[in-house]
Amino acid sequence: MTQSIGLITPQTLHIETPLPLDCGEQLSSYELMYETYGQLNAAGSNAVLVCHALSGNHHAAGYHSAEDRKPGWWDNCIGPGKMIDTDRFFVVCPANLAAYGGSTGPGSENPATGRPYGPDFPVVTVGDWVRAQNELRQRLGIEQWAAVIGGSLGGMQVMQWAIDFPGRLLHAVVVAAAPRLSAQNIAFNEIARQAIATDPEFHGGRYLEHDQVPRRGLMLARMLAHITYLSDEAMRDKFGRDLRQGQLNYGFDVEFQVESYLRHQGTSFVDRFDANTYLLMTKALDYFDPARAHDGDLAAAFAPVTARFLVISFTSDWRFAPARSREIVDALVDAGKQVAYAEVASTLGHDDFLMTLPHYVDTTRAYLDHVADEVGA
């Protein structure tokens, strides 16, 4: 546990205030599970909200027990002296509604039936998540976030925060994100959903009631997604056309190392994720499009923004390519907002936002150091 925040205990906030959802339904009450790292200063000015991506949750840093083999999903970047420095900031990371980490979702008990929500859990959007996160902000007694930061789907939440609650954040850090999904990205998500929904053990989303898990479908969905998170160069360097046994066996069992790797990724994912959650999270990705309410004008969508932005992209990320980040930057400039942009040379692909590339870390740390100085952290 060296160079980590150490042992962390998740916290749960039960909220009785009804939450109206964009789909037209509402949650009469719900729970948000979250973790905090660092200390809130006397002025309450040094709080940073971290928003997670599709497969993330509240456990962003540290360990839950001394036996944990892996730390939180962004432990590389959150901790004492790290990119998001917990010696200076009070960092808050909640699990979104419908995420797999303990907040209310499809595996929770539906108060109307006494059974798990399953497929009856309402479809949620990035806007819904941000409104729930704002409830958490209020309950924590935080007047304004020094910064809201997130990568991928987390970056979309950052943009929604800046639009919907402009007075509640000073800075917005958007990493490896896009202003909306391309048709290709929506297509990848639909294939993944179909893999899950057509698994015989899916049972229309009521697999928990049948004491089953749609393992094959969820495994295929993860294998497909994982390919899109890595660049061609990264896969070539890591696997090439290496054979597991050094020869062709002329069959359909695993022969190439890349096949073995993808099957391992898919299998391990099944043990830590929920199929209905995957459906809901990918739909939230598909629906995100703040410009839609403004006839496609992203600059008009950004009109309410008062936060200053840092936008970061990675050259090898073909799923959320740098061109998509430049769309965000151009729209902010057109809207007269303050924005800095960094394009980081990389090789891994979309998953680079989870790593510690020097240009990425140095740029973000320098920006957040200025934020810390500004808020007296």
C-alpha cells in the first residue's frame, strides 16, 4: 500500500428527497455510496468532485482492507502528492445511480415489489447523475467545488455540471471525453447490449430472481469494449500475433495471446459487474448530447458556464479522439469561456486517462496547483 491513500471506508448517504428523472419517472428515495480522501479545509473551499466512467464506481483510491490486491480505479492519480493531491484537496467520489458499486441501482430492492429492480430500474442520464451528485454536495456542506474532474463518461458529467450548476464549481477538468457519441460509438454499445440481452440466462433482465448471471453476454460485451479502449499500436506491441503454444492448432480454441487476454478480461469482468448496470450505463453514454436542446449548437449549450476549463485528449485514443475534445474547446471559445487544452502524445488508447503519462500528469497537476492556490488549499 505504499504511495497510496491507504485504507478507506466507503460511506452511504440515504436521500429521502424524490429525484425526478429525465425519462419521466422518479426515485422517491435513493442511496449514494461515496468515498472521500483528504480533509476539507476550514473555509470548505478545497473540495474536488471526481466523476467515474462506465466501469468505475465510488472506489477511486486506496484500499478497503489490508487483503485487497488492487486499489481504487484511479489510485495512480489520487493521493498525497499525486496528480489530484489529497494533501491539498478534499476529494469526493460517489458511485452513480445504477452503477455497480452500492448506490441505488437495478440490484437494489424495489420498494414497490420487495424484489430487485432488475429491468424495472428507470433509465438514467448524465443529467440525473449530476442532480443526485448535487444533493450529495449539499449534504456534505460544500458550497462550491474547487473543481469537478472526470475522464470518458466522467468527463461528460463534468460538462453537465458546468452547464446545470454553473455557480457550484470553479473549474472543470474534462479528460478523454466527447460532446456526444458518434454513430460508431453508439453502434459498439448496441452490439454489447444485444450480446447481453440475447444470453439465455438474461431472463429479460430478471436473472437475479432465477439465481443466474448472463455470463456469456456480459463477457462478450466487455471483450468488445476492451478492444475499443486500446489502440492498434498498443495491442500490436503487447501481443502481436504471438501464439500461446508456439504453433497453429487448426481449431477454435484459444491460440493467439490476444484471444487469451480478451477472454481473461471478459471473465474477470463478469465477476465484478452487473448486466443490467451495463445496459443502463451505455444508454446514458448514448443519450448525452447537451447541444441537442440548442439545435445542435454546442456553444449555445455552454452559454451558462462560468467555470474555467481544462480539456485533455490523447493522440492514440480512437474511441474519443482528440478531434472530439477540440469540438468541446472550440465551442467553449465560441461561447466566450476560459479554456486550456492539452493533447498528450500516447500509445495505449482511451485507457490512457487512467495512467500516469508525464505530460498528462504534469499538465493536470500544474493546473490543479493553481486551483489549490486560488482557493487557499
